[in-house]
Amino acid sequence: MTTKDEKDTLEVLLEIGTEEIPSRFIPDAIASLRKNAESSLSANRLTFKGADTYATPRRLVLLVSGVSKLQFEQVDLLKGPPVSSAYDDNDQPTRAAIGFAKSKGIGVDELKFTEINGVKYIAAEIRQESKPAVDVLPEILRGLVAGLTFPKSMYWDKSGVRFARPVRWIVAMADGEVVPFEFGGVKSGRRTTGHRFMGHKEIDIPDASRFLDILYDNNVILDQEKRLQKMKAAIASLQKDMEGNLEVEMDAAILEENLYLVEYPVPFVGTFDKRYLEIPEEVLTTSMKKNQKYLAVRSRDKGGKLAPFFVGVSNNLVPDMAIIREGNERVLKARLEDAAFFWDEDRRIPLASYVDRLKSVTYQEKLGSVFDKVMMTRKLALWFCGRYGMDDIVSLVDRAAYLSKADLVTSMVFEFTDLQGVMGREYAKASGEDPRVALALYEQYLPLTASGKTPTDDVGAILGLAERVHIITVCHKAGLEATSSQDPYGLRRAARCINEILFARGYNFDMAEAVSEACKINEVDDATKARILDFMRQRLTAQLREKGYDAELVNLGIGVAGNVPYQALKLIETLSRVKAEDWFTGLAASALRVKNILAKNAKDSADVVPEESLMTADAERELYAEVMRLAVPVSGAVEAYDWEGLAKMLAELSPVVAKFFDDVMVMDKDETVRNNRIALLRACNRLMMTAGDLSVVA
């Protein structure tokens, strides 16, 4: 039985039927479609219960339930001039009132009045009448289609519109009625299509509420969550049937990619020759995942070794799935044959023999060859070792830096670019290089993501730091700096990786010194160096804010130890632990008070040194004694990065400063006493500023 509430609402359907959209475009597209739909419906004064979006490679779908059949009426009261200027002494409308009424399309006699903060104003009451939803939905839905953006779009006809892929049909309905509009030469209607291989080619949708069921009957599982559940369940079933102690590697990225490559998932198991397992497993998994979108299969035993199986996901359920399996096995075999050939060929000569080939590879036209980049990075890496007493790894860092990009000119990396570093490590092992050198060739690229693994060994960490500092330096020198909209050389990512390595390894490295050395090596002028340091500090600030620390504490920490990112982090961690304690909030308030007094008396007693003999109050003498006692220890704590010790000393200072302000009148009538007290506050301020500008957190 239909309820009154249901009769008063509509179910709205929008389906954009296309040629196959790249899977990586789809998650963002449907998230945007839903957000834009909710905003547009609200902006057009239509209420609704909920909006859901679905997608397959051939269609993007919006379903909105409980849409009001009428826009709600909206009345706006628009403020005009004050009544005092809108009417003369005879209560006749002035030009101000007449002009305001005319601008709002109403008569003077229709003006209203409103009072704001005790002042009366004339006002215009503008009533937006409600229209039927079916009258406004065409423009709303067309706007939603036109408003979708993608990493890459294309033209396909003379209409001039762009979309991820050509639009072939559009279904737009409110309950059982078509919502008419046109996009890209395609008129909306009620006709859709089922699964490309297992569904009807033309299907009329009688009512929006039946859309999901009709597609399901035509082998299109539109709901991506249900499609994913079906895919996982089928994979789990396949895993049970596998011989031996095997497990499918449920790679989330590959699962999502397959999810948006099919409308009806049909997982299957394939095999490949065991001899390919002699190739480094990253080569095999890269070939399977990147090129074929397969899931790897591993042994459940300790170490989880790769097994000679894979799981693919077909978009077609055929009577004999062996045909699908064998076709995929042939394709994978061809890829693995190439990989095996490259693996054998590349190892015919030592990895070091590839280094000279880097001279013919341009890094960037303004920055020379990759070989030039390697040599400059090598110099900076050795500087790090010398500056921070890493004499025990100098030879290892030197060798790793020399070999760092050799694998870029191997056949394997040329074919599978994602394997840079991985193949460097493997070819270094095969060439008999030191194991730590081989590991560094891989770990130089870590972290690969914002929260990814960082280097586990100093050799790779130093190499990674040196390369990134070098890149940031030379790109600034060449005018290739990151902008608000572009960062083609990944300078923000490089700065992030530098900080993540420093945080993870606990390195007390002064990055201002490192940048200065890089600028010296690359002959960079002081103005450019200043821009680099500012860039590095901005990125550190953003990174620490992303960790959830208060902006004021981040600014305070960076002001004290910003050149040493690891210590800036440790200081901020310490301050975060004590920020709510009474002594800290009290000291911050006192610091602000001191700062304000000194700002107002900047010239007074500027050269005066506080004299104890001129102090008349106990609180005054106590503050003087405390400032004198703590001056050297506070400075020493900052230099030693003893943040816990610093916090303890500041906690001791806090009540003494507070007592001074409670008991002492700074602006004494006696000029000598007043100047002495201001001088005392100046000394106190110097002490507190050693620990940073505490006033910013008051």
C-alpha cells in the first residue's frame, strides 16, 4: 500500500551510459556526482531523503529517494537604507526608498521594515514561488552530467562537450516519467542496456524504483559494494579448491581496479610455469598486477613465497571458463617470457657497467644528464657522512651513490618502470656488491607513499636524503619550483620524504646546513637558497600540522628547532603533553604580557641592565634571581635538545613570573625603578624567547 508520504515524493534516476571508463577515474567521479547532486537539489529548494551513486565501467548512476514534488517556498527579507534616509519629514519616500524598491522589482508601497542593532531599515520581501520538481530537474540533471570532471577527458562529436569517454545513452527519470534534457548530442530517455555479453541490448525502464532490479536481471550488478562482495566470495571459493597450503593475496588496489573493470565479476584461477619463479618476485607481481590486473597467490608457510598461480577476474561467464583461463595464461606467459629474457640479458654485465650509459640520458634540459645528477648527489651524500660522523659507512654510501641510478638503463626497468630500485637491488646482488649497498639501491626511494615504509639502513637513508635535497636545490636554481597548481618534479613530495626519513631514523640533521652545502656544490646564489629554506620550512609546517598538532605549537617548535626537523617534532610532542597544564598556560599568558609591555616601552631603558640594588619588592628580586639562575641551563637545554629538561625549567619559572605581575607595579612613578623593572622584563623575555615565542600560544 502506498503511503501519503510516498505519494508526495519522487524517486529520481540518472544513468550516464558510456564506453568503458578507465577504472581509476570512477571512485572520484561517483563521489563527486553524489556531492554535487546533494548540493544542487538543496540549492534548488528540493528536499530529499538520500542520494546514492553506483558505477560500472559502462555507466555512472545516481538514485535519489524521497525527492519533494514541489520546491519549498522561500521568502527573503532584503535590507535597504535606514528609514531615516528613506522617508522625509512628511513621511514621503525619498529617492533612496524609490530607487531601492525599483531595484528589487516592487512598489514603494510594498516595502517592509526591519530593525537591526536598534536601527530601523526599509526592506524588500522577495518571495520565491515553488515550482514542480519536474520543471527544475532537467536543468539540475544536465548540470550534474556537465559538471563531472576527470583526469583526462575527450571530445567525440561536434557538440563540443567533454567526458571521460563518449556518452552513448542517458536515462533520466522521476518515478515513471522521463526528465528531458540533452548532453553531447544524446537525448535523455528511459532506454538502457544490459551486460555487454550477457544482457539485452535495449531495455525500457518503466519506473526509476525498478532500475536496480532490472539491471540485475540483465547481469549487471550495479551496486559496487554487492559486486565486491560477490567477487570476494567467489575468490574465497576458488581458494578452497586450490591444492596445497595456498592463499590469494587480496591486494586492495587490484580488487578495486577489477571492481570497476567488470559489471558481473567472474574470478578464475590460472597458472604459469614454475621456472619463472627464478625471476625476482617483484618482477612477476608487477607484470601480473600492473599489466593484467591479476591477484598473486602465495604459500601460507612462513615467508609467503609466491606460487605459480594467479587469480583473474573476467567480465563474462561462459559455459567453458577454461577458454578464458587459457587465453589469460597465454597473455601472461608472453609477459613473463619478456621478463625472463630481460633478467638474463641485464645480468650479462655487472651493474656498474651501466653507469656510463647514464651520460646519454637527460635528466632535465636545464640540469644536465642523469649521470651529472648522480655525481652531485654522491658529493652531498658523502658530506652528510662527514658532517655527522658516519665514517663507518662512507665507502658503502659512496658505492651506493655511484650505482644509484644504473638500473634505469637496464632493459627490465625500461619495460617495467615501476621496478626502479627493485632491479637495482637485485642486479647489485647478482654483481656481488655489498648487501647494504644492494639494499640502499632499493631503499633510496622509500618512503613510496605518505605513510609508507622508510629506509631500514643508514646507507639507503643517507642516499635518499642527499638525492632529494639535491633535486629541490637544482630545481629551484633552474626556476622549476612548485606552484600552487603544479609540481612536475615532485618537490613537495621530496620535502615530505626528507622529513619522514629524519623522523623515522631520529637524525639530528640540520637541513639548513644541508641546503647550504647543496647550494655550494651546485653554485646556487643566496637569494635562491633563501627561497629553498623557506620552501623547506613551509613543507615541514604543513607536515607537522597534518600530524594533528596545534598550529601555534607547530610555529613555536619550528621557531626554536625548525632547521632540525626531528627535534622540532620532539619539541612539539613535549609541548603538546604540557599545553593544558596550569604552569604552561600561565607562562604563555605572562609571556604575552611581557611582550606587550616591552612593545609599548621599546625605547625606554633599552640599554639598561637590571640592578638588584634598585629592586624594592621580594617578587622582583625573586624573578631576577630565577632569570639569572636559568639563563645558562635553559640555553644549554635547547642546544642539547633536552626538551623534557626545558619544560621542567619553564615550569619552575612560571609561578615566579606570575607572582611578579601580582605583586609589582611595573610602571612605577620613579623613572629609575620603572626602567629597572622594564629591563628585568627584557631579561626575562630573552630567557623565555630562548625556548620560543610562548606568547603565540596564549
